[in-house]
Amino acid sequence: MLRSENSHKKPPSSSSTAKQYRVLIADDDKSTRILLNHFLKKMGYLPVDAIDGEECISILEREKIDILLLDINMPKKDGFGVMSYLRKKEIPIPVIMITALNDIPNTVKCIKMGAYEYLTKPLDVDRLQIVMRNAISESELHDAVSQLKKELKTKEIFRQIIGESSSIKQTMEQALQVMETDLNVLIIGESGTGKELFAQAIHEGSKRKHGPFISVNCAAISHELAESLLFGHSKGSFTGANNDHEGFFEQADQGTLFLDEIGDMNADIQAKVLRAIQEKKIRRVGEKIERSINFRVISATHWNFAHALDSNSFRDDLYYRLEEYPLYIPPLRERKEDIPFLAKHFLEKFCSANNIKQLSLTPEATEEMVEYHWPGNIRELKNAIQRTAISSKNIGEITSILRHRGGHIRKNDQKIATPNNCTHLETSCKKEKIQSLEEIERRAIEEAYKACEGNPTKTAQALGIGRATLYRKLKKFGLN
């Protein structure tokens, strides 16, 4: 069954076989399997046996196989059946057909179905080794090209999403996995994390990319107009309906409907939205006919749906329809390593758009940004960068960002001082004249330090900065 002109010699070694590739031998002849096992092990491969086509497919479904040696004539399912399975599942595994001399026509048919090469019995071991090396090399090249195409596609699709952190890369990878399907995606994330950017990226990477992307802010739709805006209306159906109107669902036909802040959708309209998503049909206000539409739904929310479902403020059947694939967008505080990249991007873009000489961020400003918790996420960071750029355009560099992050107190910032201390600060500001930003910063640190009874850790947490930054500021302002 096996022959070799140089069988007394050790088969030539290969760096590729050192990786211990797994080779599946699918052949109903036991002696062939035994001999192939022997020679494959000598070549440095890890052989796996299958006695028929069904077992071969079963192994391919549950194990990682690098190359397949496939006999044509096998019980239960023959080589054609296995090749059809590989073709249907788009499994890019190199297949070497093992055939008898009188079965060449069928072998050629398998080659047309995607087999890499064929060998006739009795097998020439040296020829087998060469063919397997070439097949694996070509397969690895194909994998490398596929990976490169995937990376280029990722860069193009996610071109507006800045970040190199593991958390944001994981989110991108999950988005890539679902974008080519038609599953409804529920994007979950805090305000300002970029949920709509991910929704647009999923649309652009999907088979619906040439169709429309219709974005709807559910929180901004009034109860009275919700049905008309979502499903459309016919002329004369109500006062002011002077023309026929396509609703958002109909506008999204052949494309993607993005329902932003879906958790704020009025409870009365949820049942109709559920039916439209389930049936892919809508009925305009004032019409009796139903219109079939083809769309995909991507929704987004900052809500914790557990509470909404428990309180029956959101329909659980609609929630499960929307959440066919959940996608979590991490807040900025969970991807701190991305902050310098985002800050630089926003700064360069803002300066270019407003004819401002490009500014630089000092290491102190960068450290300050990284240590801050950014409750408003990327949107807050962008606003702070833009405000700082305006006030620093005559300086040439930015030394601090937080002093420009906003003029109102956020919920997350109320821990900066005790209630009595906040009253004292408010009274002081009314009595005193306008102070410099540096003096305001010094006073804020001093008051917070007093309010926290000189505890540096608590003071740093209250101010939203790191301990190293706090110590530097204390030294700068001569505060003990």
C-alpha cells in the first residue's frame, strides 16, 4: 500500500512539521490507516483516524485539523459527501485525495470541488511528504492573506473608533463576528461611549452596507407622534397629515434601523415595535394594508434592563427580540490606555478645523487625563480638549485639562467636599473677586484636603486625580 524509493533514508525534515500539525486520515481500509499513521509520525505529524465519511465529518466538527487525507470510496458517506460538507461550511482545510488508479475521473471531480491534490495507491511516501508540505505552506499563506484582509477591513470599518486597549479591541472583535449576520444587536454602554459609532460600523461591515442607515433617538419621540414617525401615515389620516409619509421602519428597508436609547421608548408603542420586528411588516397610520419591509435592528441603551423588566416598564419579549446579540461598550475609565490617543486625535482635529496652531499636551496634562474618571466618557473628554485648546492657543502647549472640563458640578464630583465645605466655597466665591484658574485650583485642592482631614488617598479620590498628581500639586502650591 505504501512505497518509497528512499524508504531506508530518514524523510527530509521540515521546520513546518515541527509545529505538530494534526492530520486526519479518512479511509475505511485499516492497513492503509496503520501504515499512514506510522509514516506520518516519522514525518513529525499527529495523525487522527476516521473509518468512514460520517466519522470524518464528526471529527472535523469538534477538532482542529490542519490537513485531510481523504479516500473516495468509503461507507456511510464517501469522499464526495465530505467534500460537499467542507464546501457548504466553507472550511478552508487542504484535502489530499487517496485513490486507486482506476478511479481518476472521480478524483478529478473532487479536485474541482476544492481538493488540493490526489495520490494513487500504492502511495509513494516521498511524494506524500512533498505534497503535504506544499499544501500546508499554501494553507498558511492563505491564512496570512485572510488575516491581513481582516485587519485592513477592521481598520476601514472602525476608522472612527480610536483605541488600542484590550477591552476596545475585544468589543471590535465581537462586532466583527456579528456584523455579517442578520442578528439584531443590542449595544449596551454608558452615555458618551460611542454606541452609535459601533452601530454604524456594524452596518458598514454587513451585507446591508449599500442600504440606508436610519438612526432614531427613541428618547426624543413624543408619545403622540411615535406611531406616525415610526410607521408612517397616509395623507388625511389626521389633522396636519397633508402628504403620505414614510416612517423610520419603512425608510430602513434593505438597510439598518438604529434605535438609540431604546430603554426610553414609550410603553404603549413597544407592542407595535415588537410586531414590526417579528413580522417584518408595518401598517401606516390611516391605512389598512400592510407593507413588507426588510431591515435589521441595532438598538442601544445605557439602561440596566434588569430593573426595567422587573418593574414591567419594558416588555421582556421585546427585550429578548432586540438582544439576539448583546455588545458591551466599555466606559473610558476601563480603557485608560486609550485616553492619550483620543486626546491627541481630538486636539489635532480641532486645531486643524479652527486654524489654530497645533498644540501639544505636556506629560502632566496627559497623566492628569489618564487618572481622571471621566463620568461623561469620550464626549466629556472631547469637550474638555476643545475648551482647553481655545484657552491655550497662545501658549503653545496644554498643561491641564481638568480645569476646563465643564462649569457645572457632576453627580460623580459631589464627593469632592462635605456639604458644609461646599456651602463655604459657594459663599467665598460670592464675596471674592474673580480669581485666576491657578488660584481656583489651589483653593479647591486646599479645601478638599481639609475636608478629607489630610488623608491624601481620600483627597485624590475626591478630586478625581491620582496620588502622584496630588503630591505634585501640594508641592507646587506649598500645601502641607
